[in-house]
Amino acid sequence: MMRTVKLELARCHEFPEGSALHGYEMHLPIRADGKIDHEAWPKYKYNSDFCRFWGGEEEHGRIKHGPKGWTLAFVGTDPEEVIFRGDTHRFMTGEYVSIRERDGVTRTFRVTSVH
């Protein structure tokens, strides 16, 4: 089933309290156990997109699955960002997800909502 997942930046050196102004909103097929539904992926892959919001700026793109695993492909830019262990992470409120962003830094995000 398609879900909207909101991720907010977890505590880090730059943001000791985390930040609700930095994160992602993703549209993904999610199973009842909170994992990405790889079986449903072919049906939903063209509807699986995301918005990265970062201090007032937004960027959009598509979520892909390939040799690198689950990635975030921005419109018109390279490289893709990689969802660390995307096949095993649970996208459930309160869980944490790491993403290796385009600048090469892996940042941790907290799942703040799933609808």
C-alpha cells in the first residue's frame, strides 16, 4: 500500500536537537511491517517520489531500486542519494533511517509520520 513517509533530520553535530526544517517526504509502497514492499514496487514505481526540504528550499525526484539498492534520484542532477539498508529499514514512526546524501555525508533521519 502506498504511504507518505516524513523524515526529519535527527540530532547531529550541526543540529544538536535535530531539525524539523530539514528532511524528506516520500511516497512509497510500505508493507504492514514498515518495510518497503519490493513485491508491489513494479506497480507503484512511477508514483514513488520524494521531496527534500532543507531550510526553506525544496528539491524533488523519484525513488528508484537498482544495483545500489533504494536510491533518491533528483530531477536533473547526479549522483543519487542512497537509503542505507533500504531493504531492511522499517519506515514506522519513531524509527531511524540513514541516507548517504549527494555531498557524501551519511545523515540520520527520524520517521516522524506515516500516512
